[in-house]
Amino acid sequence: MWTRESLHELAAGELRDYHFVVVSNREPYIHSHALGTIHCDMPPSGLTAALDPVMRACGGTWVAHGSGNADRETVDANDRVGVPPEDPRYTIRRVWLSKEEEDGYYYGVSNDALWPLCHIAYTRPTFNDDEWKVYRAVNERFARAVLQEVGGGQAFVFVQDYHLTLLPRILREANPNLVVAQFWHIPWPNREAFRVCPWQNEILEGLLGNHLLGFHIRYHCNNFLETVDRSIEARVDYDRYEVIRGGKKTEVKPFPISIDFEEVSARAREPGVEAEMERLRKSLELDDWIIGMGLDRIDYTKGIPDRLRAIDRFLERNPEYRGRLVFIQTGVPSRVHVPAYRRINDEIDTLIEETNWKYETGHWRPIIDLRGPLSPLTVMALRRLSHFAIVSSLHDGMNLVAKEFVASSVDEDKVLILSEFTGAARELTDALLVNPYAADEVAEAIKAAVEMPLEERQRRMRRMRAVVQENNVYKWAADIVAKMVKIGSGG
Ligand code: F6P
């Protein structure tokens, strides 16, 4: 079983002669002004939640966009700051972007083109060449920051996600001493879907700058290999999962990402959680109702309207649960400058309003809307209060919310309803797996969840906890680090 300590040992031994550099758009700690002081918060991001414990164990430098309004005031003369603030274990090197750059690179290409391109959720990607030029320039900016951090020495550079597709090639050409790997946190679509992207060749060439390219599941690796095979000149080896282009090799492998199971379970058991549960029970007037929850970054890929429609269908078909079951929808607004994200918020507002109006009686209403930032303690208390959770993504690379719910279920008495279109569904086979597009099917799963006998609830949850405990984030990182070390030593 991999732990923080064993990953630390692996890193101390194997990464000894290398500088370890992680690069992502999103930074793991954001400094911002609030109520006259500077706060340091962690963003709602599966990527940063997974990589922060890894960096605490490995040490090194994390290069990321400095997005907080107090970020510039908290760095040193080299744009660096030690984190976590209370006990620094690694360094963030912040990259500064203007509003126009953020617009073109982050909101434009990354989240209005590549995100909908890779998620099959029937939202159309928008391709704008001016934004592509900005995206290119920003990738070059990140490359300069990484090369500066590394100096002329040897380093493992671990790039994250679709914001930085051009970076690996730039790095590999600039410094042959680097071992460059990238993890793609979202799905890779099939060849036909990817074909509509006007920048496909440049993106593929950029990604083939990596020595190692990781996806959550083998299916995404296969999609990537087929995309390369059909788009650019390269030799694709389907047996070894490798691409050779211009004499350079890229290994393409699945690494299912995860969470720090022990840490989340320990936080679920902290004494403050019970008090917070009590506070929520009172302030939300929860009586002895059956509680379901949804916790998401507000994104059209998460299937939030589909889930709300399923709750409506459930109450329509099972009137005996009116006045007895409540669903708490939490979630943090995200990427609100992209029109599709504004529309999804409006749609959620309307659905919650209509469903509550249809069924509410006395102080009971079926959906409690808790969208907005919540403290980690409140989120944990909500998980602990719930009898079931719904993760209804229309398409999702992994979905760590599902794994966090499992790790928080220390009473082993909760049911997870999980979309079959998440990477997590491949591991969490004891969840009630559903097609989120089929409202009736999800409504039936809600009924099955609330009527499931205790023994079955426990049996399923115990098995899922064992899976997440074993396949934890330290295993994910150790597998990648071991592979990078092998590549670095010419293996
Ligand atoms: O996991 C996919 C991802 O896009 C990450 O890259 C990102 O940090 C997370 O979702 C949250 O999105 P954002 O950083 O755009 O708020």
C-alpha cells in the first residue's frame, strides 16, 4: 500500500539528482484580499487536490498561473512562495498573465474550445484563431518560467492538462536533459470528435514532445493513439502503447488518479465535524429527513440539471417520499466568463425553483441550494450527513468527488449513485451505476439507494473503501515517478 511516507522515500532516493517541477494552469494555493487581510485558499480543483499531497511528499517547484488578487504581494523577488503556508514543503513559482491573455488562453482556447471538444456533453467547441495565438504565447511564457527554474540541470517536468499542450515540445527542444511527462486530467475523445479541431496537428506535435503521456483509463489512451495514427506522420505501436515521431518516443499509459484516502478518512472523523453536522441540521431545518447530496464545480459536464430532473421524477413516482427526502445541491461557480457556464447556472436556478415550487409543503422543500464557496469542514459535515450522493457527470475523466465521498463514509453506511460515463465507474463498481441521460433510471437508483438494506449498503461501501484505499493518490504518483525514473535512466 503506497503512503505519503513511502512516496517520500521513493522521491528522496530516486529523484535525488533531479529537480522535480510540476506545471499546471491552476495553482494549489491562492492568496486573496478579504475583510482587510490576506487569505490563502485552495481552489475547487481535483487536479490540485490530488497533486498537493504528492508535492508535499516529493518537494520541488510547482509552476502555475498566479490568479489571486494578493498573489503578487506574497511572492519573493523571483515570484516564488513556499507552501503550504503553515509548514512550507515545496515552492510555487507564479506566472503572471494579463486579462487579455487569461481571456484568450484560459477562457477561450482551454475552456471554450478544448474542454467541450474533449467532453462529449453536446456543447459545441468554439475555435478562434486570435485566441489560439494567445494560447501559444502563454505556453511559451510557461516554458520560459520552467526553464528558468530548472537552469541547465537535470529535471523531471510533470505537466498537467489541456491548458499546456504545446509546452512539452518547447521544453524538450530547449533542454535535452529534461524528462517530460504530462497527465491529461480529462477524457480524450475518439478520432472523429477530435477531427473538428483546426489546431489538431500542432496540439498532437506539442503532446508528442512528452516522454510519457498519461490518461486516466486505457480507453482514452486508445483514442489518443488512433487520433495520432490517423492525423499525423508517426509510427504508432498499439502493443507497446508508444508513438515514435522524428526518432523520438512517447509512451502512452493509463494512470487512474485518486485521493489521499487516509487523510480524507481522518478528517471525516475529526470531532469538529459532528458539531458542524449538528449546526447544519439546525440551520437547514433537516429534521429526520433522508438526505442526498450533490457536490460539483458548476460545469455543464457534471449533469446537474439531469440529476435535478431525476429527483423530480423520483418524487413524481414515489409520492410517499415527499416531505421525507431532501437533496442538498452544493457547488462552486466556475469559468463564469464562458457563456455555456452562465447558461448552466441559469438552468440550475430554474430547475430548483420549479421543483421546489411543485412539491414544497410546510418548511420542507425537496432541494436545498447551497451553491457558493463552503468551508472544507462544512463540505465534510454535509458528506457525513448524507445517506446517498449523486455524481451524474455526462462525461468525466475520473471524478474525485466520488472517491472523496467514499473516503468520507467512515460509517460505511452510504450509497453512491455514479454515472457510468466517469473514469471512477471503472473502479467503483459497487456504486449504483447509472446513465445520467436517463432520468427514469436515475430515479430508480435513488429509490434503490434509500431502500437498500443496511447490510448491502455496508458491503458495497466497504468494498469501495478498500479500492480507494489501495489505489490512492500516492500509488498514482509513485507509478508515474517510477516510470519517469526508468525513462531518465534510458529504460
Ligand atoms: O481536472 C480538470 C480541470 O480542468 C483542472 O485542470 C482544473 O484545475 C480543474 O478541472 C478545475 O478547473 P479550473 O482550474 O478551470 O477552475
